[in-house]
Amino acid sequence: MPKYSALMLAGDGIGPEVMREVKKVIAWFSQNTKVQIEIDEDLVGGASYDKHGTPLHDHTLEKAKNTDFILLGAVGAPKYDELPFEIKPERGLLKLRKELDLFANLRPAQCFDALADYSSLKKEFIAGLDIMIVRELTSGVYFGEPRGITVDEEGNRIGINTQRYTTHEIRRVARAAFELAKKRNNNVCSMEKANVMESGVLWREEVQHVHDEEYPEVQLSHMYADAGAMQLVRAPKQFDVIVTDNLFGDILSDAAAMLTGSLGMLPSASLGSPSKKGIPKALYEPVHGSAPDITGQGKANPSACILSFAMALKYSLDCTTEAAMLETAVQKTLAKGIRTPDLFQGQGKKPVSTSIMGDAIINELNILAC
Ligand code: IPM
Ligand code: MG
């Protein structure tokens, strides 16, 4: 098996804490399996701003373009709130997504049995839940022009953002969703607001077109995004793959994430088109963000970041067995009641720290490898 390169961008807040545990996991795989990964580390977000005055330095972007995959921790912290838009920590992440053309953002919302009690919904609604949200990530209102804040003749300030999608952008993310559905339960639900937005009408038509031309065997339905949000909390198990635009995907994926009990459990993959090597450009990151309220306290749950690495094993390295092994190790750790404070409910035991949680997952890997 070839040696792969990974660029690790731990970023801000709890990013470096959870990434430390991923490093241990990668070292374990290097020692015990055929998976060989060479890690380079660099700065992104506020950490990069503090050193270089920009949330993503050109040399980091260059490295990102040339690595096999990127692992990112989190970006952002309250101390950067007053910075101008162009240099906010979040811009570093958005620039990476855009420059690498990582158009398909995969956000699984899976409920592990051991955590079914942590959801805000009743257990029967979420036990066994397994949804994949495919969010378009490089277009839509996040990037559309014109944008900005202007002033009209009467002195009213006007905030402008533009929702804009092309046929090409919609079709390629739709294909990503249909391909995933074929390996799952063969069911795609596309969400937009075709009742009020022209871009939504185009979205619906183009997704339907890709379906009819290329994936007639996959079941396709359409929902308005507001109704989709309602259905997500009413009966989430009706969904298999959801495909939606950048902004609706941002919102719906946070809602879906919380169905599973904790944001601290959820990984994501952002994929582009396949490179010369045949593997897609890819960035893997936990969904949870920088969590300034618990930064530096050893309370962060490293599972989401570790599970993001499992997605890298699956989608970048094509090591599905190893990915499944890592997922099982996380599940077994939780099932034993070893948990960080986000997933802890008394029961006479104490919650464990980020690093003990990482060690426990590695311990399970050792058991599974025997
Ligand atoms: C996400 C985040 C980002 C987004 C922020 C940090 C720019 O909320 O990945 O969901 O809005 O896309
Ligand atoms: Mg978000």
C-alpha cells in the first residue's frame, strides 16, 4: 500500500486538543496495519491570523492542494469577532473549501445505540438512526455575488447576499448523493425552497434530471427545506440521503446532528473531484466547531475528529475494513460507559478527559486487532 500524505490543520479552540488524539490513532494504524500516513502540520483560522495576519497563508493553501487529504480541527474564537469579514478565522476554512473545490460535504448523522438516551427526541424515534446529509459546499449564498453592505440614497443600510447556482454545480452534487444512496438504502430526498426561490426551482429540476437520466433505480423525493426541517425532528428515520444547498445544508445538518445526542460525535468529509491519483481532493473535520467555552479544559470529546479520520480511511484511502474497525472501537468505548462530559449522566462513574477517551479508543483498537 502506498504511503499517503495528510495535512493536519488543528486550528483554534478545542481543535488542537482533539487533533492530538487523532495523531495517536494515526500512529496506532501506522504501527499495526498497512495504513501508512505521513503527517505535515500547519496553521489555519485564528492560529494562522495570530502568526501571519491571515486565516490561511498562501504556503498553507499550496500544501493543502498537494496533500492526499486534510484533517482540520476547528476555526474561530470570540476574540476574533470584531475582525473584518475577509480575515475572520472562518474565512480560512471557506477559502480551503472554495480553492480546492470541495463541493460535496458529507455529514452523517448516526445514532450509536449506547447514546440513544442523549437525544432530545424519544429513544424510539432515533435508535438506529443513520442519515447522510450531502451539503453543497462551494456555491450558493455563501459565495454568490453581489454581496456586501451598502447605503441607499436615504441613508438606509442594505445587506446583500446572492443565492446563485448553475446546472453544473447542482448536477455534480446530486450525482454524489445518488452514488452514496446506491451504497446505502437507495433513497434520496432533495431539499430546497422551490416555492419561493428560482434557484430552488432550478435545483429541483436539475436533481430530477440527473435522476431520470443516470439514476432511475434510486428513489427520489423532493421537499421544501422548511418541511424537511420539520420532518427531521418529527420522523427522522424516514430519511436515507438528503441532498441540499450550502445554506440549508448548514442548518439542517446541525439539526440532524443534535438528534444523535451530541455534536461531539459527528464527523464530516468534504470531497472534490478525483485527482490524478484517482482519489478526490478531501478535507475531513468534526462538525462541532471550536467550542470556546470548554477550550483547554480537557473536556472535549475527540470522537468526532477520530471518526472524521475514519471517513478519510474510507473515502481517501479506500480502507473500508480499517474504517469500520475504528468506528467499532469508538462504539465499544462508549458502550463501556467511558465518556467525556458531553455524554455523561452520573451513574457513579466519572467522566473522562479528552486524552483518556483517546487512549480508551486505542485500547479497543488493540483488542479488535488481536
Ligand atoms: C459549518 C460551519 C461553517 C459554515 C462556518 C464555521 C464557516 O458552520 O461547517 O457548518 O457555516 O459552513
Ligand atoms: Mg454549520
